[in-house]
Amino acid sequence: MSDQPAARWEAVLLADAGSAFSYPATPDIEAGVRLRLALVPTALPAWRGPIVARAAAVALALVAGLALVVVLSRDVRDVVADFLGLAVEGERIEILPTPRPGETPTPLPTPRTLESFATPTTLESAAARLRFAPALIPGIEQAKAVYIVDYLGLAVVVVQYERSDLWETNGAIFEKGVFGKGVQVIEQVTVNGQPAYWISGGSHIVRVIGSDGREVAGSERTVTRNTLVWRSAGFNYRLETELSEAEALGVAVSLP
Amino acid sequence: MDAPIDDRLAVTAARKGDREAFCTLVGRYQEVAFRAAYLVVRDAAAAEDIAQEGFVRAFQNLRSFREDEPFRPWLLRIVTNLALNDVRARGRRQGLLARFARVRQDPEPTPDHLVLAGERHDLLARAINELPKDDRVVLYLRYFLDLPEREIATAIDRPAGTVKSRLSRASGRLREVIEQRYPALRPEPVSSGEGRHV
């Protein structure tokens, strides 16, 4: 019955250790920050209230988010601009110079397994953390594992299947930057009437772009499978998959 | 002399690009940011880098900061995430365990060594480091940095009502680790007849 006294001793131990802990002297961090801030681009936009600011953050993320660093045709760039819904063609879309004959293209980063950077969790824990139930692919596959990936406090849930990983978040910060090298096909498609992208035919890089338009450190990954990216009902999805385009689109429209 | 401005005013000014106002916050919270990072990475140089990066990220992301939240736990959320990423990226945890082994054998403590007074604290640090990262962070925030529960909630990005249960769960897991692997840390049972002599 009285588990309370037994439950307290570790708290006492912790409090004792916490108060006795001796930290190194705090260095002059402010000086370093001042130097760094001097290099940060000026003037953050004025705060105009949460709705406008959130919209601006999303727009910034979208603008900066879908950048192609592959030699793409103008058609593809136009499609990207269309997807963004913003007249940003030529401003935000980065194009790598075409390698000259004999040049070796810059190698892609070594692919990392999900297990190497994500935290295993359960659907229940993920739902509690993200405050929404992660979408599950109905029918064909059984989920193998569930992970949480943290990006500066913003959590992304990844449900892993035998042939696919489904990334999902409803955060305003998380938008996909799809950087392709050697990608054979970048195709604009639709999911539930909304623009989406299907990337296939070769390894490519995905990055997470923050609302400040900068890449979230450590988020760059090489995807060796096909990728479908789309948004639906306020959620952002990325399906990394061995499925065909038709199968992947079938999965996308099947999500609740 | 100008009176120090409060956090909210400083954040409002910083959002408009006022770096000086933001540096007021840096001066105010650099110690807790450094300590939070140090608790996770246990390396003073790395903790300095992480704290500095945390402030820069905070400045760059002030648009996502909610004005009705206090600044300190929001900053600590950024710093602890950076620190955890650093640990994960560099495999510092393994290095830390190796360092513990060295510390126990080395009578000359290095400047960055873990400075917990006495062997019990040393063992406790090892036990904490065997916990999942979320548990470690919540225990550090509560017991080492003395954050109130509402600030812990912001720092770990959870509803305030869940902090108690998360602390309880983390403490419970620590208790299990101690009982299984560090029984010397358990309190001695109080004998009824003879009393204890110190």
C-alpha cells in the first residue's frame, strides 16, 4: 500500500545530486552569439499576429522547401513553381551546373537507416506526442515499426512498412525540400485533387526546411527509393517507397 | 543606467531585428543554456558550441515563438534538442561511458570531467545515462536545473498536465536501473532496533 516512501528515495537522490553538481564555468557565450548574429541576414519580418505569421512561415517553408539541385528542364522548374503556387521560378529553385564531360558529379551523402537517427516508439505514444493519430496504410501492408524524428522540437512520425516509410506531420515548419541528383523522373501528380510530386528513377536527397527558409541541420538524407510528397487536410506526407507510382498514389488517396 | 528590459519586451524587439535586445536575453540565459547542454553532452567545449547555436537558432526562429510562453523553456527546448542530436551524431554517449571508466581510475580529474561529488553521485550519473533520452532530459530539467513543471512542459513540448507523469515515469525507470545495476545507490534499510550511527 505505501509505495510512496519507497518511490521517494530516488527523488531525494536526484535532488541531492542536482544540488551538488559542479558545472564548468560558463564561457562567454554572448560574445560568440553577437558575432554570429552579425552574419545573420537582417530584419526578421514584423510580427503580424499568429495567423498571418503562420501563413507566412508556411509560405516561406514552401518557397524554400522545394528546391531542385539537379539539372532540370525549364518545364520541370515551371511545374515546381506551379506546385508552390508562387511566382518563385528562378528565385528559389537551385539548379546545379551541368557537369562537364569527364567530370564526376558530387556523390550523394551515404544513405542512413531510419534506425540510426529516429527514436522507436509506438502508435499510441506517437499519437500522444503529436496530438494526432498517425495515418496508417490500410490493407496491403502491416506496419513494422513506428519512429519519431525530432527537428528542433517539432516531431515527425514515421510509420515503417515492409516496402515503404510514411512520414507525417502537421507542423508548420516541416516542409519537404526535394533535391534530386540523377533523378530520372520528377513528375507532378495529384492526390485528392491537390498537387503532389513523384520522384523516381534514382537516389535523391531530401531535406527539411524550417520556417526561416533554412535547412534544418542534420535533416539531409539520401533516399534510394521512390518518393511521393503531398499535403492533405493540413498534414504533410512523404512516402518513401519501393512501390510503383500507381501503387503509391493508391496508398496516398487511401489514407483517412 | 537603463533598467533591464523584461523577456517579453526583449523578444518583441528582437523579432523586429533588434539584435541588442536579443543579446539581453543571451546574457540572461547563457548560463542555464550552457548548463543544459553540458548535462547532456558532458563536454564543456561542445556545450558552449551548442548553447551558442541554440541562441542563434532561437533568434532565427523567433517567429515561431508564442508570446504567451516564457522564453527560457523555449530556448531550453532548442538547446536540449541540439545537444541530444549532438550526442546521437557523435556517439558521445559511448564516449561518456568510456570517460566514466577513466575518471574512476584517474586521480587527476580533467577540466571537463563529470563533477558529481562522491562515488554515489558518479554512480547516479551512470544510471541516468542508461535511461532513454527523454527521461534523462526531464530529470535534468527538474532536478539539476530546477525548472518548475510548467517550464518543463514548454521545454519538452508537452501539455503541462503530463509533466508529473513523465517525471514519475522517468524516476521509476531510474529506480529500476538502480535496483538492477547499481544497488549500492539504494537507501539502506532502517533497522528497527539499533538505530543508525553516522
